[in-house]
Amino acid sequence: MKVVILCGGKGTRMSELTNEVPKPLAKVGDKPLLWHIMKRYNQYGFDEFILLLGYKGEMIKEYFMNYNWKNHSFTLDTSSGSIQLLQEPENWKITFLDTGLETMTGGRIKIAEKHLGTETFMLTYADGLADINLLNLLNFHKNTGAIATVTGVNRISQFGTLTVKNGLAESFHEKTQSEGIINGGFFVLEPKVFDYVSDSPLCVFEEESLKNLALDRELAVYLHEGFWMAADTYKNVLELNEMWKQGKNLWAK
């Protein structure tokens, strides 16, 4: 099963970092946010990724093109230029899609449609860390029969708020300031989701697609009560790094 990750935003709320690197490459410990998210999926057997690139996308490409020799011990044969890694590398297959600098989330996802075929797929953002059990999420989704499942997190936040009844979303409101179940990312989606995503680069998945899925009773909500945190600001990144230093990196357990 493929995992699609939204990596194209400008990260304007953490400009202290994103003036230099794209938000997915902001470091927590000695690895980027994006690496931590991919590692979580990999722990549950998901190893095929589609990265939807935009702002400074070439830096994300460069990170993974240089990943093996920078992150593993190796033997170099200078006569041939061949490199033999001395540690087992991650067995990841990564597709890098350039989706435009100004394209909105729905527009980026639509570009991935032809690479996904007719199979169920995962989707998340490149800045949310959680100790979510991804197999439980997938099983929940299959049992609901809904086109889409979103992970819901109960908290006060600036993120989209869901009204949930019997495991299904009754409404979706993006970026309210009220207390409630918010959009925590970590979606499971059926190919029919693309019926709800327009071809326009201005299509916002959270505004257009999720609202209409909720209206049609096709948006299930998997409630996650464990650790979840979005690196939405520079302060959030500092907090995550402090957790890492103290061994409280629950998303990596």
C-alpha cells in the first residue's frame, strides 16, 4: 500500500527554519520531520512513498539521493567508485512528484492520482508526529466501508474541527479556534476520493473535499488518544527536540 505525504507547503509560521530548508526537513534530533514520519509507517510495513513536493522540493530530493552514504557507514572502492554499505539501509521506494509552488493540498493530491491506481492508500502531512497504530487505523477504515478515514485528535487547536457521531464525521470546519476533535492527518483513502478532488490547483482538500465527504457520510473518524503533535511553528520544533533529548520521543516507540 502506498503512502502519500504532503511536502509542498512554505511553512510560513516557522520562517526561522523554512527560509533555509523546507518544513519537512526541519530536524528533530538528527533526522528531519519527514524521516520520522516515514519511519513510523515503515515500522508497520509500509515502505512505498509518494512525496508531493513544492517549496524547496529539490532539497528533499537531494536529502534522499544522498541519504545512504550520509547516514550509514560504508566501504568505498576508489578504483571503481562503488560503495558497499556496512549497515542495512531502509528498504524504501520513494516517488518524488513536483506539484507546483502555489498548488493547494487538493491540487497536489490530484496530481498523485495516476500513480495510485485502484488501490486503497494512506495520506498524511509532513509535519505531524504521533504514536498512532497504523494497522489499527487501516482495519478501522476497512470496517467502516467509508471512502475516507481521518485520524481525529481531541484538543484545542487552530486545525480543522470535526463533528463526529457513531464513527462518522457529520461536519468538517477548517481552522476554528474551538475545542473539539481536530484533523490529525493520517488518512486512509479509497480511489473514489478523487471524485471529491477537483482538477484545479486551487482545490483545498480540507475545505472542499473533506467537507463534501462529511456531507455524504463518507468520512470516517479514527479517534487517536495517544501522543500527537504537529510541528506547526518553530516553537513546536523546539518542543519536539526537547522531548527527543529527554527520551520522550513517543512517536518513535
